[in-house]
Amino acid sequence: MSPGGDGPALPPDVERQLEGTPPAEIAVSLATYNNAATVPAVVEAIRAGLEKHFAGVPAVLISADAGSSDATVERLAAAGLPVVRAAHEAPLAERAAVPFHGVPGRGAALRLAFAVARRLGARGLVVLEADVTSIGGDWLERLLRPVLEHGTDLVMPMYERHRYDGTITNLVLAPLVGALYGRRLHQPLAGARGLSGRLLDRLVADPGWPPAGRSMTDLWIEGITLAEGFTLREALLGRWRVESSTRSADLPAMVAETLGGIFGVMDIYEALWRDAVGGEAEAGAAPLLPSAEPVRIDVERMIGAFRHGLRDLGSIWEHVLAPETLGDVLSLPADGAERFRFPDPLWARVVYDFALGHHYRVVYRDHLLRSFVPLYLGRAAAFVIATARGDGAATAAALDAVSGAFEREKRYLVDSWR
Amino acid sequence: MTPGRARDWYKDAVFYEVHVKAFRDANGDGVGDFAGLTESLDYLQELGVDCLWILPMYASPLKDDGYDISDFYTVHPSYGTLEDFQKFLDAAHARDMRVITDLVVNHTSDQHPWFQASRSDRASPYADYYVWNDSPNRFADARVIFVDTEKSNWTLDPQRNEYYWHRFFSHQPDLNYDNPAVRQAMLDVMRFWLDRGLDGFRCDAVPYLIEREGTSCENLPETHAVLKEFRSVIDREYGGDRILLAEANQWPEDVRPYFGDGDEFHMAFHFPLMPRLYLGLHLEDSRPITDIFTHTPPIPSPCQWGLFLRNHDELTLEMVTNEERAFMYYAYARDREMKLNLGIRRRLAPLVDNDRRRIELLNCLLLTLPGSPIIYYGDEIGMGDNVYLGDRNGVRTPMQWSRDRHAGFSRAEAVELFLPVITDPVYGYEAVNVAAQTRQPASLLNTMRRLLAARRKSPVFGRGSIDFLRPHNARILAYVRRYEGETLLIVTNLSAAPQPVELDLARFAGATPIEMLGDTVFPTIRQAPYFLSLGPHGFYWFRLDRPGDGDEPYGIEATPI
């Protein structure tokens, strides 16, 4: 592979660093923002992983920092690996309210890291998260070996999770992405991933990167990968545990970012998803952690939030939801957990109507996204109610059914989309 | 947050004050009626109203806009029938809205059969229902309230050839509450309406029930005893969720006794606040507003202040000092027609020159200061007034629904309307109406809906404590409201120019302000002064979120993605 040369011009200080940096086959990128507390452990796992699995292969660490005010960058440099340090301008809004992944301007960080990796001639790039402290020495290998030895272009992680972790991903994002791209992915917004030089070339050269300030880049990369015949695999990594001072814990904000991200991709990159069909996952279901701890989920409060939505947000929903969908939502038995259900086909239509409402800007988009929160809480409550007494397999089956409904209802979305 | 069936629902409620005659005329006779009000309930529900306050709707010769009641047991025929009232009440309840009505307890019309019997026959059971005397010299220390029209509190009745006592107009004789039969008769009146499901009464002119020689005849202990008796009977017989709201146009420390130990009135109006809001805005100075709160005593926990910007009476200046009053006249009533008694008879919008920013800022204060807000009908769309209509009618003109004939209020002929609709070029119904503002997303009406919806998100507005911050810039009024672990920060700019402010928020260091109207996250508070800039008459409603506090978790938010 030859170094890609069509990407954006790199900042002068990065250019200067590249002049003194030897070519590398492996690049590892960390997008950072005030992660001084966790960076040493993450870098040590990278160093150990390289030494154990890729001894002797030239490697470089790319630091893409969003303007940390702590010792993050210095501690990265102390890792004993060749480091290229690049700083990028993060949108001000993302600094004031850092997105769920903890890094303002993640898209800019990725783009910079991709360009540097190609300039250094890397055959594979592993993107890791600087605040994920459960990283093991084998993560690097599992994300990279399929790229280097099996010609895989994109390796996505599957983490072991409690069955009620990731309800936004499991009930909204993954089914939607699966139906859109024709391929089920367990965690489309997982921050870690491995990319081939070929895919990097394709992406770096693309003039149409998603706009800054939206959580779209990761989903766009997956869309390109699947739509243009690149190969994708999922790799099991183990538990995902984060220690961060910057990740948002605001549920409505996370719902809005996640949904806004995928809706934005749908809006701008229609060709990536419109005609894709299929949906079966390559690997099996992501493993669920045994639910040793009792479920401490306040289903009644979630249904209460759903009821408040019914009461207060009807004036927004009636602009967004198709009349029969709104009617079905309004008649859900929301008086308590005993009888509360949220049928999958109705759920898929609700999400698709929100995507259409976002597309046609029927109401101010931020209001639209936030008005989705009570619906999500209602659906999540129904999911917990339906699976509380079942085992892991029953949970997996329930999630499969959600994905299936999204795939079957996709026609409705495509037909309504202009 | 559903007001639901909580007994103290009034603490979270937004009230809306409305004249039946002025709201909507369903039968086309030129006077609004209960059927019209029933048709309008969807509008009020969408606005975000929790409780309607109906001005007097009883049979009356209407010499004082219904505050002169001639039969407590009927609805004024122009407004409909008892059955119409019942349909209205049931329809409001079906929408989770409550209804209270005005009840004049202090006096009746001189047309009331009780007074007719009292004046005509000294042996009648009603002979002592009113306060009679053979000379006009008793209770000489009591002031005359309506100084523009009344010379004395006594008027000679030629029939009985005695003087009768009246604190208001001479056609409104005061009831004699020293007479136990009068107290029972008034309780029976209350039972009659509460039995129909009414949620409470706004009691008119309560300080004046009892008279004693050598006193001002206001706020007497004997008056409180009567009111406590009413309260205990209502609580006992109706389960404790029916409310009594006091009209006592007094200083807060004098109103305070009307709350008793939580065993008298549930609510009382905060009269002095309102003129000070206008004063603070006009002087661009927060101190008139903060000062009045230092003069506001704490009230028992089941009790609540009722806050208002305008009501059907004039902007009351009784509650300001003479110097302030002169300034208020100068500022808000340059036209002599606008002065009446000791007040200014204008609606909200004309009082602030129809300046949207000032209208919104005043509403912001109304909705965020401690108490339950009371919106006067029409002010949510910025209706104007007609100062040439005489007495207080200038602010009681027909509700402006649309640009149809008579503002969509009535199908009657123009001459049949109880009052003409407003037609001037600025405030006329063609320029200011519900239909047009419904369609404009940024209209005052839609802004009011958003403000009310934001207020509904938190119980702090109705129930929280208040602490004023003291920034160096006195043009900024900023305060912290707290209730059960939730904290709100309200920052307002009383000035017509943009203002910077540094707030000492060190005690909230680590918390993140979330602007509640746009759900925008602001930078986290540190030890250093927190800098904000505000546009002309701008305001912020912040919820202060601390990592780890706030709502109980759902249990799914740790790693939802």
C-alpha cells in the first residue's frame, strides 16, 4: 500500500513531526480530552499488546487531542512509543457539553488520525478510547489481526454487557442501523475499531466528511464500508468499563446525540442506505453478562415519564408521527407496569416517523429529538418488563425481534422518503 | 408533574382569571356565557392553565360588575343557567382543570332579599343581617376606600330610617358577621357550590367582616375567627382539597394573619409585589423587588402566595409609599384618564408600551417568584385596554379570538355587546388575537405556552425557597429557588440595554446550569465568579444539575449507548 496523499493538508506542526518519524505498519490512535488519569494504563495496554502480538512490527501512536488542559498529552508522550501529536479544534458547543463519547470533535480527531496513519504508510489503524480502563492486552490484537492477516477492512468491537446496558443502542440505534445498512451491528457507536489502509485511503480522500459537531462520523464510516463492498467483522473484546470526567451522563442529551447522529447520516448520505437490504449478523449475538446483580430498574418511573410525554408532548408528536401511529401510541396501556407493552412494529414505525420528521424538519430538530426521550423510556420499560423473568437467550430473542421489525418496516421509510 | 388529586394542588397550579361575560358568547346575545367558556376550555388547557378563577357569576344588578350579589344561589341569567355552570365545571374537571369562583362574603347588593327584608321590617329574621345604626358616627376611624365616589361608610336608608354600614359602594351594604345566622347563611351558600364540585372560593374583601369601635375595622381578630370557622367546616365536610383564596389588599405582614396557622386561608394575594415589579422595571433597579421580599414574612407550609401582574381591578398603588406612587403615576399613567382611585387602570401590554421584551420579562418574574401565578384573561396575547370606558371596564373588554366580527367573541349586533371590542390599530382585535398568534411560533401566546410548559417541569417554582443573589450590577435581578434537592437559578435583566453580570455561585461549584427553555447546557460553575451577559430585558431559567444528584435514576442511564 502506498501512503495516501489526497487527504486534507495537515497542520504545519504535524508535518514537522512527520518529517522525523519513520514509516509504520501499525498505527494506534487515541482521541483524548482531559484523560490524564487513565491514559497511562491505556498506553501501557497498547505497549504490552504490541510487544506480545506484533513484536518487531514498526508502530506509531497518534495522539489526537481536543485541547486538554491537564497532563494528557505529556503522559502519552511518556509511553516509550513513537508518538505523533496532533491537536484539533473542537467545536465550542461540544466543549461546553461534551458528547457521550467524551471527546469534543471526535470526527475531526478521527480524520486527523486517519491522515497521519496514511502518511506514515500504516497498513492498519486501531482506534482506542483513552478513558476505557478495562482495556486488555489482547484488544489490540483482536481489532488488528483481521485487518493485517485476513484483509478485513473494518473491525468493530462487541463488548460483554449486562442485558440492560446499552438500551439506546439495543432498542433504537442497532436495529435502525441494521435495517438501513442491511447488516446487523451490535454496537455501531462503540468507540474502538480497527481499519485497513485501503479503507483509510477511501475515507481520507473523501471530500464529504460529516459536518463537525454531530455524532455522525462513526456511523458514516460504517455506511461507506458496507455500501461500497469493504469487509466488516465484529470482534469480541470483553467488558467495557470507563473512567471519565468528560462523558455526559445526561440521558436526554445522549438520546438526542445518538438519534441526531444517525438521522443526520440518513439525511446527508441517502445513497448509503436507501437500497440496502438484508440484515443478518455475521457473528452471533453479543454475549450477555450473567445477571448476578438484581435488576434495579425503576420501570414505573420510566412509564411515568412516558405518560408525561403523552400529556405534554402531544403537540410535537402530532407533527411527527403519522396519525395512525400516534393513535396507536396514545392507546398503549400506560397506566402501570402490569399491562404495559410496546409492540415492535409500532416501535419501528415510531422511529421511522421521527427519522422522516427530522428529514422534513417538521419541527425544530432539537425539540424533535428531545421529544423522543419519553417514547424511548416507554419502549425501554416495555423491554425490561417483557424480559425481566427470562434468561439471556430470551433477551437476545427479544432484541432479534426488534431488529426484524425494523427490517420489515424499512419499506415504509423508503417509500416516504423524498 | 400532575397536579392530580394532591390536596395541596394549588401550590403547583397556574391560575387564570376570567370574566364569564367577557370570554365567549355562545348564544349570541352579546354577553359571554358559561356555554362559551366551556367551548374555550381546550384553549385554556393548551395554554397550560390548571385552575380557572371565575369572577362573580351570581344574580346581580351589576352595579359593581357582579360584586353586588342579589342571589347567591343562581347564575346571572346573561351567563346561562345552573345547568350550564354544571356542564362547564364537569368539562373543566374532565380536562384536569379546577375552578374557583369569586364569592363576596363581606356584603350583598342592596337588591338582595336579605337586605330588602332587613330594611323593611325591624322584626324580620333578617333585621340584624346588616349593620344598622341611628347615626353615621360609629366606627369613625375606618377609612373610606372608594374615595372617588363615596363620602362616608354610612348611608341613610329612608325606609328603615337608619344608617347602614358599607365599606364599598353605598349599594353594597355590609353583612353583620356578629350575627351567627349570617355566618350560617354564608356557609350554606358555600356548601351549595361545593356540593356541585367547585374547587374553592376567592373571597372578596375579607378584612372587613367585623366592625369594632375605636379600630380601623380592618383585620380584626373577630374577623379571623369567622374565617377560621368557614375553613374548618369546609375542610371537615369536603375532604381538604377545596381552597380559600383571600383578597386582602394589605401589606404582607398584615396579610400574614389570614393564613392563620395554616387553618385559615390556603392562599392570599401578594399585593405589594406587583407595583414593585413595575417600579423595578422602570427604574432598571432590582432593589424595589428584593426589598419587598425582605418585608414578606414566612407563611405556614400549606399556604401559598397568589402572584399577579394585572387583574380586573386597577394596578393597586395602595401598597407603595407616597414617593413611589408619584413615580408610578409619572411612569405608567401620564394620561389622567388612567388614574382611578389609587390605582392605574391599564392592562399589562399598554402599561409597558406594548414592548414584547418587557411583557415577557414581567411574565418571567410572575412565573418564577415564590407563589402561584395568576394570569388575567387576554394578557397572554397582549390585549390592550380602553381607558375611555369608565370605571374599571377598560380592562374588561371582550376576549379577542380572531379577526372575525367582534373579534370572534360574539355573533350579536354591535349595539348588543356588553362592551365594545378594542379596535385601535395597535391593540385592536385585527392585530391582536388568538387565532393569529396560534399560527405564529414566536407569538406572545406561544411564548407564554412555552414558559408555562417549562414551569410545569419542576415543583421548585411553586414550592421552593428563594435566595436573592446580590450582584454588583443592580440592573440584574438574580435568585436561587430550591426545593427537595432541586435548585433553579433565575437571572433577569431589568434594563433595556444589554448587561453583564458576575454571580457568586461558589456554593454551587461543580454544578452545570441547564437553560430550561432551550435545554442548553451552560459551562460548569467553578469557584470563580460566574459570568453571564443578558440582552435587553433578557432572562435565563437555569436548572443546576449536579453530577450524581437530581432525579432518582431509572437504572438504565449508566451506559445506555
